Amino acid sequence: MGIRVLLIEDDQADAFLVKEMLLEAAAGRNDADGNAVIHHVTRLDEGIRQVAEGGFDIILSDLGLPDSQGMATVKKLAAAAQHLPIVVLTGLVDHEVGLEAVNVGAQDYLVKGQVTGEMLIRSIRYAIERKRIENEKAKVIVELQEALTKVKLLSGFIPICASCKKIRDDKGYWQQIESYIRDHSNAEFSHSICPGCAHKLYPDLYPDNPDSQGK
């Protein structure tokens, strides 16, 4: 299956060159992944609408569009397509601009007029892989944070009655200990009677010394 590319470029000549370079690069490759299925739009708002509908692997976008200019373009795209890699196409031979684009959300940048088909397809592949790793890291961080939250649910001081063992919640109400733990964790309870309590409750059934069976 080919790489599904959303191309956001208002200059028809530049858009044509990008398509031709990708076709040229694909022709020199034997693997199917070298092919690219390109969907072209000319405005940022239309690109964002297409992103919301899904079906893309990467976004190639010019910085200067009819409805957005400069770093604002990258920021809006990065916010709307957090799961997708972005490669910026710029006509400015300015590495500072490219680095700034990467800092605000792009995975790579390419200077128009200095790009070959092979450079373009390599940039696309690297950007997809970098974004995949970034997404996996973000997922792991969320999972670790959720696990840490669960671990901390019953940490700290818990007010418990020394006699009946009820626990006072943060609203001042006293609850049975099993109710409190069930509400603050994923634990479930099954009820039984330990040997020590069994001797106290049913002494006729347990004539032996309970201390010897209390474990």
C-alpha cells in the first residue's frame, strides 16, 4: 500500500513538481511503499478539514498559504493533526526558519528548489517513523501516569476508627473499610471468617486453642 500524503500547497506549479518528484522516486523503487497517493488542497482550512476525515499517513505543507502564513501554519496543523507527521515545504533558504518549524511541531523541513524525489521520499519515511516513535512514547507516558495515579490512590494518612475500623472519607463521613477501598481502587472483596474470629463466634465448634490456628 502506498503512503497516503496530504499536500497543502497553493502554488499549482510547486504542487505539480512535488507530485512528479514522488512519481519519479516511486519509479526507481521496487517496493510498494515507495508509491504515494497524493491528495492536494490549496488552503489550510481545507487541509485541516481533510485531516479530521482521516485516511492520511503524512502532511506536506507550504508555510505561506492564502489563509495562513509562517509558523502559524505549522502550529495550527500540529494542533489539528497531533497524530500525523508534518513535513514543511519552504521557499526560504533559511535554516533558522526550518528549525523553528521543527520546534513548533513539524518533523522535517525541505527547501523548494533544492529537493530531489529521493530526498523527498526519504524525508517522508523518516518523518513517519519519528512520529510513530513519538506517539508510542506519549502513549507509554500516559499509561505510566495512569498507573502512578492508581498506586497513589490509597497513599498518605487514612483516618480509621481504632474500634470498629471504619474509615473517614474526605467529606467527613465514616465508611466500612471495604466500601472505602472499593471506591478508591479497583479492588473487590469476598467475605469469609478467619480462624481466630471463628473460635470467638462459634466456640462450641472450635474447642481447640485459636492461637494455634490463627494464621
